[in-house]
Amino acid sequence: MTASLDALLKRAAIWRARGAFPASAAPATGTAVESGWPRLDACLPDGGWPLGTLVELLLPEAGVGELSLLMPALRLLAGSGAAVGGRRWLAWIAPPHLPYPPAFAQSGIRPERLLLVATGHTRERLWAAEQALRSGSCVAVLIWLDAADDRWLRRLKLAAEAGGALAVLFRPSNREAHASPATLRLALEPTPAGLDLRVFKSRGRGPQRIRDALTS
């Protein structure tokens, strides 16, 4: 564990899940991890969520299906029984709701892999996210954030490049018009039938829409 993550773990706002639950998924390797949704993977340049860069998901509100969208990839990255290449943690930075460990266990993710940073201060969220991303000890870092200037977003992207994790930034839909250094940007649009995705920034590809994304 790096010194930066060790400093993060000593903060009072940190919570680490406990428990011993089986998991069968294997970790992903390479530059991307399959999303688990074939139609989405077909639209992404590397056939999955890119690793070692910043992914931005824009939401009209929390709880529209964003965790269901990410769960297959999180299971692949964090579901193995042993730490992979020194990586262990699935970090949650200031989520709007506390993760429920039994639900993760049922999904094949060991709850003791969860690392929660609970803080309402933007600068503390950004600092914690940067440490977790840069540490190389996290398989994924999920960050809930409203306002942040371009300088800080670029720092998060550089930290993601240094650490190689899946880095996902959740922001409100009204941030779409704001420039972002994120390599991949998607807008999540709930519908009566489920969830549509609009990929409006993607390396080497134009805008795309995926209807009823959470279906195989």
C-alpha cells in the first residue's frame, strides 16, 4: 500500500466493510473492462469501460440505474478472492447513499473490498479521490461530485492514468454543457421502459444513443 493511500485510510471519514463472502468473477486486465452490456461495449472504442482514465456519467438524479450499469464491471474488477496485482480496494468517494454490503455479496463482490470516504466537503472529496486513484491499490474509484474546476478534473484524470483503475465520476446532468477532460462522457436518461444512454464524448467516435441499455 502506498503512503498516500495509507494517509487516506487514517482519516476519520473512512469506513471499511467487513465480512467474508465468496466471489467467483475473475479480474479484467488490459486497457478496458467489459461493461457486461453487449450493446454498450459495441459502442465503446476498446470494447468496455476504459481503465486508467476518467469516465464521466451525468445523472438527472441519483438512483436512475447508474450502479446497475456499473455492477458487472465492478464484479469483474473486484470480485476475485484475492487481491490482484497488489490491488484490493473498490473506493466510494462521498456516495449519496451508503453501500449495502449484503447486496454486494449477493452480486459476487466481497464486502471487505469496499472503501468508503464520507465527506460533504468538495476539496476533501477531490483530495481523497486523487489519493485513491494515484495509489495503485484500487481496482475502481467511484466519485460523486457536483462542482469542480477544470484544473482539479485534470488532476483526477492524471491520477487515474498513474494508478490504472476504473475511475468513474458522477455529476449532475446540468454539467453536460461544461467542458470536461474526461475521455468518455455519457448521459443517463431514465425512461418508462428502463434506461437510455447517450454517449456524447468518446475517443474516435461520434455521439451515439443506446436505448434500454440495461438489457442484454
